[in-house]
Amino acid sequence: MSTARTMRNLRRFHLYLGMFFAPAILFFAFSGMLQTFDFHEPENKPAQWLKVIAQIHKKQDLPKPRKARPSARRPAKGEAPPPAAPAHSPFPLKVFTGMMSIGLMLSTLLGIWIAVSMRAGRAIAIVMLIIGTALPIALLLM
């Protein structure tokens, strides 16, 4: 098999694989970015859709009703207090992670646009995109 033919087959495989996983990449990059900035945490009073996508991202399942957690226990007299939070700020790394998520989403959307714009393989690429969207939703609802 020639090198040119091998490369053509690898590009085609990359195209179809990318289109299949693109919806999941977009979902996990977006939901992960929101979680990086703690938008899903109860103290931030998140919207229901934020709770749902955070649960799917973290547990690969829809949210289930759960029992209320007991309030945090206070240390008894003479007991050592809990350790202090680290002195460094995680914010710079959170900003980098947010930028990385945005870059990943833009790169994925650009890949979808390029794949759909190409005449050769467009139909299969669109089918792979539809399957890559429908299959995870079906698996989530099973």
C-alpha cells in the first residue's frame, strides 16, 4: 500500500472519529469549564440545567433525589481545628483551564465546519455526527 493511500485512509479515519466524538468533546469541555469555576456548587444556587450537566459530567448519570446532608460538625473543646486552606490561589490555573476549554470547543466546532464543508465524505461525516450525538443520549436514558 502506498504512503499516499495510507495517509488518505488515516485522514478519513480521523475525520469520522472526530465527527463521532465531537458532540461529547463539546459537552465535556463546556460542562467541565462551568465546574472549574464552581457554578454547579450548591452555595452558588445553580440553575437546574447546571445541576443536570454537572451530574452527567461527574457521574455519567442523571441527578437522583438525595437525602439532605447533615451540617458540618464543629470541633469539640480542646479539639484541633481543621487544617487551613492552602496559601496559594488556584484562580490563575482556573483561568487557564477555562481558556483551554474555550479553545477545545472552538477547535471542535472548526473541525465540524471543515468536515461538513468538504464535499468528499460529507454524508458519512454528518451521519457520524448524528450518531455521536444520539448514542450518548440513548445510553444516558437507558
